[in-house]
Amino acid sequence: MSEIDSIKSENQKLRQYISLINAELELTQRVFEIKQNFANSPDSERIIKPILDRINKIQSEKLPLQNELNLN
């Protein structure tokens, strides 16, 4: 792999990592807003659960990229 190909690959991984961070931040904000708007609602946990599951999936997708890009 040439140096340019290596840089392109690293750039693509960084973009993917940034995209995952943005998605995680947005979903975390939504969870916060739902908790505020539905503070005493029994439905809030039902609404939040799939969002939290997605956040966990994003975090597991980020970990290999963090390690590969030495972002620890």
C-alpha cells in the first residue's frame, strides 16, 4: 500500500470515527430531552431503551477505530 493510499485509508477511518461521535452525541442529547419531557412517564424507559442500545452499538463500533488510530 502506498503512502497516499495509507493516508486516504486513515482519513476515511477518521471520518467514520467523527461520524460515530456525532451520532452518539445526538442520541445522548435525545435521551436527555426525552427524560426531561417525560420525567414521570412510564413510557420514557420504553422510548429510551432502543436509543441506549444504539448508543452502546456506536460505542462498540468506535473502539476498534480508536485503537487503530491510536486515539486512546
